[in-house]
Amino acid sequence: MASLTVIIPTFNEEAYLEAALRSVQFADEIIVVDSFSTDDTPNIARIYATHFLQRKFDNFSDQKNYALEHATSDWVLFLDADERITYSLQIELKHAIETGKHGGYKLDFPHFYMNRFLYHHNNKVLRVVKRIGTHYTGLVHEKLHCEGSIGQLKNPVLHFTYRGLEHYIAKKESYAWIQAEQLHKKGKKTTLLLLFIKPTYRFFSSYFLKGGFRDGVPGMVVSAVNAYGVFTRYVKLILLDRATK
């Protein structure tokens, strides 16, 4: 039978980690790679995980690649602490890796915000892959590479990504700095026109083109904060450009 390793990166995830770990107890191996949490995350991880690793955080790709080096199973599932694998997805996942029709599978992540799942604010992301030939690249919104074709599993992951408006905005702020630094290193520039167009299009795309308006007030809030994240990214790029002059 095909074996499965689950890899979960963490930093101060005591409020969410236990539920995530409980949802993947069916796996043959569970690896938690921690960025030296200061809360109870390490103790929780040691109870449920097969391996508990700690590594100083530099970027998301290196953190996950480090954990991947310690995996021993045929397949790997990458999961965040605020995500849960349902029983239906577990059954579908086991069947997928057993048949091995593809080299990797995307999972569906409808966002959970203001006490409801936002089915028009969801991501389909490659998270299940054959271990051999797999690696991550990129600093933020990192990309997973695998060998072979890519399929799509139907049952969604429960994704509790937004812990409140303040946490959501803070998350966008932290990503914006990393993305701005990436653009700066590539020599990218921005203008006042771009500063207006990019966030406006993000809101329009999220709220209208992708149907976010169907998710009610939560859908509007998420679209607005996503637009704010884009705006902040380019503001920070301007600040980086000025700092180097």
C-alpha cells in the first residue's frame, strides 16, 4: 500500500494545531517543522506528531524543503495548522495515492470567515505529491513542484484562515513586505497609476468576477482586505526604492 507523510509548518499555533493533527492521524508519518514557537505548540506537536523538528525561519520554501528531507513515505501532504482534513477527503485521498494516476493532486480550500465558509473565496492548490522529485520554490505564496500530471480532489479542506479582521490584515502586511522585497530585487518599479489600478482590479476580480458578492458581507470584507494587501505591497515597494536612492 502507498504510504503518506503529512508535513505541518508551525509558529505559535497552539490554538489550532491540535485539531489539525487529530485530522491526519490516519497518515503513516506526521512531521511538524516549527520556527521556535514561544507558546505551547511544541508540546502539542510532540503528542501527536511522529517527528518534531525545529528550524529558524528564513522563508516558507526552505522551511518545507527541510521537513521534506526527513519524510520517508511514498506521498506527502502539506498542511497548515489552520487546516483540517475531513473524513470524506481522507477516503478520497487514500484512494488517489493508492491508484497513483497522477504525480500530484490539488486540494480545494474554501475560506472560513465570520462564521461561514466562503465558497467563492477559495483556492485550488497543489498539496499532495509523490515524495520523489518534489520541492518548493519562492519566498511567499511558494510554489510546489512535482513530477508527472496533476489531478484535482473533490472534497474540500476545512480552512480556518481568518482568525479575525486584525489577524487577517496583519497577515497581509507581513506578506506584503516579502512580496515587495521580491519585486525590488527584480528591479520592478511602481507608479501612482499602478498603485490605483492593481488594488482596484484585485477587488473587482475577487468580488465580481469570482463571485465574492455571493458570500454576502464576509465576501465583501475579504475582497476589500485582499485589495488592501495589494495596495500595501506597492506602497512598500515605493519605500524600498526610496531607501536605496
